[in-house]
Amino acid sequence: MDLSIYYQKIRDFAAAIPEPFPVIVSNETHDGGKKGILTEVTRDIAAKMVVEGLARLAEAAETEIFKLAQAEAQRLAEQAAQAAKVQLAVLSSDEISKLASITKPPTPVIKPSKG
């Protein structure tokens, strides 16, 4: 195997990839690699994996589905992180009464009119 040709193929393929982080789809390999796993990688890694036959570039529809799934997963993770931040405070009945009196609006005093 001529290494200069191998690395030139990788450089040429990397230059042809328009996105800085393309999505690739794995191919089944003899060492246990699973077919159809989508992954977002750098341009150079994508080129290397495609040249070696370990993966192919994802089609536009596959990329869109992958990005939507990633966005949803991020939204759920952020939501779970926010839920974990909920704080609880245990108050005694005296403290609750004190808070209630502070937040209760004053009752208006109505004076009878003379006349």
C-alpha cells in the first residue's frame, strides 16, 4: 500500500466535503462495527472513514433527522437539568405566618362620611 496515495485520497475527499462537521453512517465491519449508526464528526475523520470503507456520508434527509434528534435530546437534557435544580425549603409554622403577614396586602380602612 502506497501511503502517499492513501493520504492523498483522504485529503481530496476531505476537501470535497462542504460542511465542517458532516454526519456519517457507519458500515458493518468484520470486527463488530454496526451498520447504520449516524455520527457527527470532523471533516478529516469523515474522509478517513469513508476512504477506509468504514462509513459513508449521510444523505440530506438522514442528516436532517439526525440533527432534529440531537436537538430534541439536548432539549430534554436541559429540561432534566432544570428539574434537578428545584430547591425545597422546610419552614416552620411561625415562619409561614410571618411570610403571610408580610405578603398580605393591608386592609383598607373605610371611614364613615359625616353628612
